[in-house]
Amino acid sequence: MKKRWIALVVVAWPFLHLAVFLARFRRLPPVGELLTFVPTGVLGALAVHVLVSRSRSAGQTTAIVLGAALLTPVALLGNLYGGLLGPLAITVYGLAPLVVGASCGWLVGKRFSPRR
């Protein structure tokens, strides 16, 4: 179940950018431009997967996913503004909020998860 969710995030991330670009500019971006957002989706999903695999409870897993989801709009803005500086900036500025949100969720979930 967890692996399917991670795969969905990787696939959904570029489509989220497509939807925002289409809503803003009323056209689709070139394929090469869209491919610059793929590393953020892959690395962000990998970070969430690592934290979810280390989670101790369902509550901690929920906190990780919620933390990443809450900072997804910030990551999207980071990707879009990172485009002004190049592909590496797109990945770094988009990935940082996802990792921070998931890590904060992991810490909050760890704090409130039952002790074993």
C-alpha cells in the first residue's frame, strides 16, 4: 500500500505543475521544461518513503504525509521561482519544503506516538 502511494506522488507532481501552468498561461509548457520538475517529485517521494518506512505507528505515518502535503504549495512555488535560476535551483527550492514538512511530521508523530 505504501509503495503505491509513493508512486502516485512521483507521477502526480509533474501533473500538478502542468495544471498550474495551464491555469496561469492558458497553454502547456514545452516538454523539456516539464522534465525539470521530475527530479523534485522523485526525490521528494523518496524522502517521504524513507521517513514512512521508519515510522512507528499509523499516526506517525499520517503526520509525515500531512507535513509533506501542507508544504506542497511552498514546494510548488519554490520550483516555479527556482526556474529563474536553473534546473538545480528548481530541484533544491522545490525539494527543501517537502523534506522539511515530512521531517517535521516525522518528529511530531514520534513525539505523540505510543512508546513500545
